[in-house]
Amino acid sequence: MGKKIPDVNTTNGRREIMKRAELGDTSVVPALRTMLREDDDELLDAGHLARMALARAASKEGDLLTREIYIRQMEKDAEELAGPNPSPLEKMLAEKVAISRFRCYYYESLSVLQLGQGTLQIDDHRHKRLARANRDFLAACKALAQVRKLELPFVQLNVAEKQQVQNLIVPGGPA
Amino acid sequence: MVREYIGTGPMAEIEALEAAAEREARRLQRQREREELERDRRLDETFSTYSAGVDELLRSALEAAGYHQHKRGEWRRARGQEDS
């Protein structure tokens, strides 16, 4: 039987969760995620896999704390970029901008840290990869800006007791 | 491949060992780089799949709302629908 999961509501419990995550204890990951998301909103989670893959690549193998912090950082950036009451489209694009930005930072740090350590071929590969990541990041920013600039028709949906204003209308779709 | 005769004796043996160590270091370096390229390829593939999905969703949503992409750049409202 595994060790007991510490209480996320106490300081000591939070410390122990972080410590165990650093040591690679996978049983604390759900508690760690709860801890890092104080108020977990319903996120459009199209980028989950990309976020996960990037965070895993950027953190030391087995260091779950760093991995989860990177994931949370990307989510937080996306929330900030989306702003208050974003449409699903804006939310999705903001998420892409956040992921692309993290990808740029990561590739840039890799290029700097490993500069001149490999063959010319690998240096060239890293340089091209960083250039591609920068292009993707700029394209994602442009797409978000364009969607914000377009005056898309708004529709109000009431789901349960929540009011949601969205600007995604599909003509001929369900009313 | 270039072969160089370095003679015989203890000095030649030391040189041969050094050359073998250098060859081994180069082989390990190439292996590390191959692994790095493979890791990068997988990571880039994950991002590309995600990115293409988002772009496709964006395109579908905007086209459904009556927009079209002008010369693969700016999204514009179709003619006659500007005020609708």
C-alpha cells in the first residue's frame, strides 16, 4: 500500500507534496495539481498534450514538481492572455500563444546552454528549430490579434445557471 | 578512412589507446546527437499536430461565421455580409 497523501490545505502537507514530487513520487501528482490550481476554471484543454510534452522535455527526468510548475505556468499565461470573458476561440488561441511562447523560451535556453557543445550539424538543427518556434509564436499571436479585431457576432448561451457569452456561431447548427 | 603508421613500442601503444579513446568519444557524441534529434522530432511532431488542429478549428469557425482568408493572410467578411 502506498504512502498517505498529505493534506493540501496545510503548509506542512503542501511542503511534503512538493518534496515527494521532486523525488518522483507519482502518487502525489493529483494533489500537486489541485495545489497549483487554486481556482480551476473550465479550460478548453486542446493543448494538454503539447503542454505536457513540452513541460516533460524541459524538466529533469522524474522531477514532477518542475514539470507541474511549467504546465501551470503555461495555463496561467493562457488565462492572462485570454483576459476576462474570452470566447472559446480566443481561449484556444491564447492557449496556443502561451504554449508557443514557452516553446520559444525552452528552445532558446537549450541553444544558449549547448552552444558549441555539439557538431555543426546539431548546432544548425537547434538554430533552425528555434527560428521555427519563433515563427510559430508570431503566427499564433497574429491569429489571436486577428480574431480579436474581427467583430464576430455574439450569442448568449445559458448553461445550467451560468451565463456564457460566446462568439462562435455555426449557421445551421443546433439552436 | 586514413591509416597512419605510428611504429611499435610503448609510445605507439599509448598513441593507439588515445586514438581509440577519441574514436569512442566521437561515437558517443554522435549517438547522443542522434538521440537528441529523435527526441526533438517527437516533440515537434506533438506540437505540429496540436497547432494544425487549432488552425483547422479556427478556419472552420471563421468560415462558418462568414469570413474568408484573403491571400492566406487577413480574414475578411464575405462581400454583402459586412452589415449583417
